[in-house]
Amino acid sequence: MTSRLEQIEQHLRSQLRVQRLTLQDESALHAGHEGAKSGGGHFRLQIVSEDFTGLSRVERHRLVYDALHELMVRDIHALAIDARSPAETDI
């Protein structure tokens, strides 16, 4: 059985050309939060992909949400995203 973190990473890597990915489960920080009652987790994502080159922040977030669509409706309540192109990092 794969964890939520593994599922999220697999979806992102299958849909985007990921060069670097850091994913943290921050669900414990939101215990008692209304969204936590539904079972959806809170996550923080830092991702670097060539797919983000030339895109606005909103367009980058849309790509991430599209890649995670099925997980967003059942496993993810909140997702903080830092999405950058390789030129915007020290890779």
C-alpha cells in the first residue's frame, strides 16, 4: 500500500518533467481543522520542472492541480505550492 505522499509524488512525476520535488505532510499541524474531518491532508510542495518555464504562477498551479486531480477530490484538502522553472533555482 502506498502512502499519500508516494501517491502524490507518483502523479506529479508521471504528468510533469520533475527535476526536483520536496513534499511535506503538514496534516498534524491542522488537527481539529474543519477540513481535517473529511480525511483530506494538508501538504506543502516545492517542485522544479521545465514545464513551468514561461508560465505564470496561476498557470503553474493549474498544471499541478491537473496532475493531482483525482487525489484533490479525496486525499488532499490543502496544498501549498512553490513551483519553479530550473532557471529560477540553483540547479
